[in-house]
Amino acid sequence: MKIHLFRNNEKAMELPINIVVMLVVAMVALATLISIIPTPTKEMSVFVERTALGTGSLQPGNSIIVNAATAQNPFSVSAEIRVTDKDGNPVRNANVILKGLGGVASSTTDINGVAVLTTPASARVRLDPNQNEGTMDLKILAEGFYDYEKKDAVMIVKTR
């Protein structure tokens, strides 16, 4: 009886070496393909430029003062939002959503990266009788950018 050992067979040793070489070549090719794919996401800067109660005159800042004695409840809120990339260039066609306190408004940025949002009659903001302040959150989605979310982006304060 003749026993064949793989240790002495050169062809048997070539197979594992060929497999390792093929795996290394495949991993290098995959890494090369992944490295040439551009990263689609960038950071954006968002500024709440001006706000207003209803459709009134927009005032600088992100706070809205509501006079409890004269304001209706629910009420409309307007905000002007500016969106830029990290270099200060405007981000066009970004979807901007402002929501909170039962109200919601959405718009798209223009060529200058500015969106003016106003809560419609069907989605107005409401402060409860014992609630003296509240906030609205801001969310912005733009192609090629990370999604932006800012809690408490607009503050609404009730005065007496």
C-alpha cells in the first residue's frame, strides 16, 4: 500500500496560496472602487434669521413674544431660515420643516438659500392656558448634505 502525503505534493500546496492571492487582489480592487466613490454628504450651516407672530413684520432673532391678553390661541408663526454650506454658499432647494406646539410649516430654500415658513390655518401653534413658553424644532433635508435637526430652534414666550 502506497501512502501519498500532500506535504510532498507541490500541486496541492499551490491551491491555498492561489486562494490567498485571489482574496488579496479582490480586497485591493474593492478598496480601490470604494475610494473613488465621492462622499455625498457635507455639513450645512443653518440660521434662524427672523421670526414673527402670524404674517406680521419679521423681526431679527429666533424668539416670538405673544401677548396673552391680545393674541388669539391658536396663532400662526412665521420664520425666515437661511441655509449655507460650510463655505457660506447658499444651499438651494433644501426642504425646511418647522414643527412643534401643534403647528407645522414647510418650504424650500430659494436660489439665495432662504426659506420663509408660515404655519397655515390648519396647523397653527397653540400654547395651553398654563403654558408660558414653548419651542419649535427645525429639520432641513438637502441632497448631498447631512440631515440637519435643531431642537428648540424657535422659542415662543407668552407675556401678560
